[in-house]
Amino acid sequence: MLRVFLVEDESIIRETLRDTVPWTQYGYTFAGEASDGEMALPLIRQVKPDVLITDIRMPFMDGLALSELVSRELPDIKIVIISGYDDFEYARQAIDIGVERFLLKPITKSSLLSVLEEIKEKLDSERGSRGYLSQFRRETQEYEQYARRDFFEQVVSGQLTVQQIYAAADKLDIDLRAQCYGIIFFSVLPERPGAAELYSEPGARLRDALLEHFLKYPEYILLHWSLNTYALFLKSDTDHMDALICRCVDTVRSRYETYAPAHGWHVAVGRPTQRLSALPACFEEVSRLWAYRYILPAEHVLTADTVSFLTDTDPDCGLDRLDVSRTDPAILTGVLQSAGAHEISGFVDEYLHSVEEALSSKPFCQYLMLSVRFTAVRFVLSLGLAQEDLLSPLQCLDMAGRSVTAADLKGYFREILQRAVDLRDRASTTQYRGLLKQAVSYVDRHFTDEDLSLNRVAREVNISPNYLSAVFSQELGSTFTEYVTSKRMELARELLRTTDQRSGEVAASVGYRDPHYFSFLFKKTQGCTPRDYRGRRS
């Protein structure tokens, strides 16, 4: 039901319209009334009607002044002005304000109902278009988009000026207007270590719940940053940024507790900034904090404050003051199992910084070198590879037994961990390339099914939705949604060319339950409506 609000200073006219118009029959709810604009304005702000019917001549605040104020605050509202004055100047001002209709008194019931029907039809059409556009944006954002991902990579790497950022954002239909910006990383981790590629129902439900929430609000821009890591770009008023960050953290926590309580979860939160030009520094901080999920696995929320006891080291501390939990080989094993290749360098920096107070001890440095070597060997063997696959290309092994600097140690760690992760990724790609072919084959056979989804395909081939989404994009050069949509549009074009099926029948044939959404999507992707496309057959 659409809500309508009536403002009229003549009580007889106001009461007659209120009591005699069959509002419900025509799809309206009578939401309120007032005798002048001054009394009406706070009530309109409260009920937020869809349609405002107002007299033009009233005491205290006339209808034009009221309409101008209301249209600024509620730009989607439809305004109908009624007046007993056949004056062109009033009509001109009403048009300038954006008033929908201008009716002269005496108003007949039939003329008002006709206007209400026209407005309802227009509102339904506009809301349908906005709803379809919102659905389209959610679907295209749910899986990684190369253009959006490339854009934000350029932003956080400092490749774009502020002017270039705004220009590129406009082309991608990304609204960056805000007083304050922030970046958050959160994880969708495997149910057990090393099982990131396997399908699990809790993991799929968790991912869906998180994405459904973060894609719902315009304050968030969500990107699938790596296999199990999502990046949230936040934009808000300065006064509301802290509350927005808290809502993000609470959402991740609650979704994990509800859908996957056995999973480990982490959120890294960078300090907000009021400048787009400062986003690279913000991103660098978040990336550094994100490395601590391996060093501090029990610390769910990673901020500058929660990791400060590791980053603010005491120069007088030595080996006897070292927290031995920081040297647990499980930290390195976790990195080898799930870290992306691009994360290795940052992890090594933060890991060695966390034990910096003990690096002056030569035996301790030798222990670290042996620990990373043996941990990496055990990991590579668990992949079904040989020890030589890891060690033979390495140039750093002769450092063992020698005195090393902190820089030497960083290089040693990076070379070994990077090699092990590269071997893991190669083995994973080889192992699951066949599964990807199965997934594509399944999509090709079932793309006309209304309920086809990434989760359904992932379940069919037994790999995680995250992994399927990432590999799908890498191997095919398009996202899952883009691929399915292109298959459906290809078939739709064929049916429009070769059959006399109506648009709604074509929509059902290619997998869309809603024919209006199909028409919207066809025009969005093909540049014309199904009717126009069919008209070109000749």
C-alpha cells in the first residue's frame, strides 16, 4: 500500500477527501492530514508518505514552500497540488519544484482517482526498476568483478589521484561520496586446516549470510580480495564511522556463532581516514594487521591497539623474556595452509618483529631457520611432493650455521615460505582443474534452472564456493554470475530470433522466474529491450 498525506486548510474539503475517496481500493493508505504546511512538515517527516496532496494557498506556510522543502528531503515523493487559482505563475513554480500534477478546484472525485491511478502506476514502475537494479548490483557484486577489483587495487596502491579516483568510480557506478573512509578485512575460513578447497555446508551458509548482510547496505563496498579474505571499504559520516565499524565486527562475530561456531574467525580494522588519498596508508595498515591472524590466532579483532603489545617491543627484553608461543611451528603451518602468495612478505615482517627482542641471540636465529625449513618440508611432503621439490631451487640454505642479520633472516623466511606456497598453489591448481571443468560442464547443462547458484555447483563438484568463485574467474576470465548470465542471454537471443514466444515465455525458458527482471537484465546487458531485439529480425 502507498501512503498518502493530505494538507488542506479548508476543513470541509479536507474531511470530504479523507472520508469519501476509496483509498484502499486504489492501493493507498491514508497516512495523515494537516491544515497548513507548518503543521504538516514534522508529520510528513515522521510518516514519510509516498504521495503528498496539498493546497497551494494556506496560512503560515503555503503549498509551494511545503512542496519545495519536502521534495528536498524526500526526493522520491510524488506531489499533487490543488488550487482554486488558475494562475500560470503557480503552475510554473510547481513544475520547477518537480510537482507531479497541478489540479484546479473544484476537484472531482473521478479526476483525483485518475491522478492517483497514474501516480501508483508510475511509482510501481520506478520501484520495480530500482528493485531490479538493486538485485542486479547485488548479483554482480556477490562474485568478484575484475573492473571493481582492479579499480580498488589502483586506489590502495596509490596509482590514482583523487580526481582520477572519482572519475573511475563514476564509470563503475561506485558512489564514494562520504566524510570518512575505512578498510576492514574479514575471513571465511575452512572448517578444518588445509580443507579450504572442500565444500562444507556450514562454510557455504556462513559465506551466504555474511555476503547477504554486507551487500545490503550502501555504506559498504564488498570485494572478494583473496581465496578466503574479503575486503570491506566503508564510507560514512565521521560521527558514525566508529558505530559502523562496530556493526561490521558484530556482524562477523554473530554470523560465525550462528552458522559455523567451530570456525576460527578474524577481523582486521584499520584506522579511518577522511581523505581518499590516505587509503593506501590505511590499506597498508590493515594488511599488516591481517598477518597477525597467524601470530595471534586467539585474537579475533586485530587493531593497532590489540596487537600493540607485539609491535611496541621493549629494547631491554632478551631471550629470557620471550613469549615462546610466538615460536610455535603451528603459526608457520597455518600460513602455509591458507595464506596467499602476496601475503608472505608482510607476514614475515610482522612475525620477525614479534620476536625482535630475541633476534640478537645467534642460537635463537638458528632455531628459527631450522623451524621454518622443517615445517615447510613437512608441509610439502603432506602435498604428496618430494623434499627436493622444495629445497633444490633455494639459494638461501647455505645461511644455516652462519651469523645472520635481521635482513638475512627475512630473506631466508620469505624464500622458503614463498617456494612452499607456490608448490601448494600449483598442486591445488592441477588437482582442481578437472573439478573446474566439471563445474563448467554442470553450468552448461543447467544454466536454465531457476535455482542454479554458485553453492549448488560447488556442492556438486565438492569444492568450496570461495575457491570455485576465485578459480572460475581466473580460468574463464569472467565471474560465475557473468558466465551464467551470458549463457542465458545467448539462448534468449536465439529464442527471440527463431520463435514467436512472448517475452515472459522466453524468460522462463532461460531461467528467470520474473519476466520483468529478465527484460531489465536483457536491456542492461544487450543494450535494448527483448521487443526491440525481436523487431530487428527483419
